[in-house]
Amino acid sequence: YNVYKQNSISFNLKHISQIMNAKSNTLTAVIFFIAGILLIIFNDRVNLLAWISILIGVTFIIPSAYSLYVSLTAKGDSSTKTQLSIMSVGGLVLGLCMCIFPNVFAGIFVYLFAALLIIGGIYHMLIIGYMSRPLVLPGYLYVIPALMILSGVIILFTSLREINSAVVLITGIALVLSAVNTMLEYRSRRALAKSTDR
């Protein structure tokens, strides 16, 4: 009975884990798809990366300012309040810098986008080739990750990185394709898992 109970618990935990991973991957794919579409639509806007810098700066400023207010007014352990204050000030300063000097951070975003493509491509390849074992996923799923890595390398090591609109467009397309690939990976794993269970 105990062995049966342990196996049942193990199966339930595995099933729950698979459901959570599927939901997480689906949510990530949706976010990437929406972000990619927005980047494609607005890629030719003047100073788009600078505006992205300001937007991210604001998202740092608001929670940091609130956390700083809480740390200064709340009662409690002084060491915890000090740590929270330091972190809040750091986030606040970073957010203000991103809003005041957006063009400086715009140049950094080019490298971050390139790194995102390379890391994203490698991650997809690990999912397809290693983390999906013992299932063997179709070889065509490697195409988009390979193109993502290639795009990131081209941005990093060519003069293309100086054309912000091109970098944003490439990143947007890559994010959309990444989302599509994520869903294809999920469907392939599900189909293969069903076929092996029969």
C-alpha cells in the first residue's frame, strides 16, 4: 500500500510539474509574441530605444520609491530596513539615470538584444536536444534557434548594431519566431509523449 501511495504521489507531482511547465512556457511564449509584435510595429520610430530606456527607468523608479518610503516609515528590524533602503536607493538612482540619460542606455540595449537572441537560441537548443529526453524532437525545431543565434552574432560583430531600427526589427521578428518555436516544441513533446504511452 505504501509503495502504491508513493508511486501515486510521485505521479501526481510529476503531472502537476508538467502542467506548471506547460503553463509557464505558454505564458512566456505569449509575452514574447506580444513584445515581438510591438517591436516590429514600432521599429522605425525615432529614438525608440531611448523611449524603452525611459519606460524601464520608470518601472524602476515607482517600486523603488515606494520601497524606500516603506523602509523609512515602517517599524521593525533596523538592519532589514537599512538593506531595503539601500536597495531602494540603488533602484531609484538606476531608474533616474535611465530616464535622464536614455541615449546612453539605448546603446547598451543593442548589446542586450543581441545577447537575448544568442541566449534564447541556446536555451531553445538545450530544451530540444537535452531537456526533452528521452523524447527525440523533430530536427526542424533547431532552425529558428540557429537563426536567433546567428542574428545575435551578426548584431554584435557587424556595423548593423549602429542601426537601431534594424536591431529592433530583427529582435522583434526573433521574439515572434521564438514564441512560435516554443509552442511547436510543446506540441511535439505532447504528441510524442502520447504516442509512447500507447
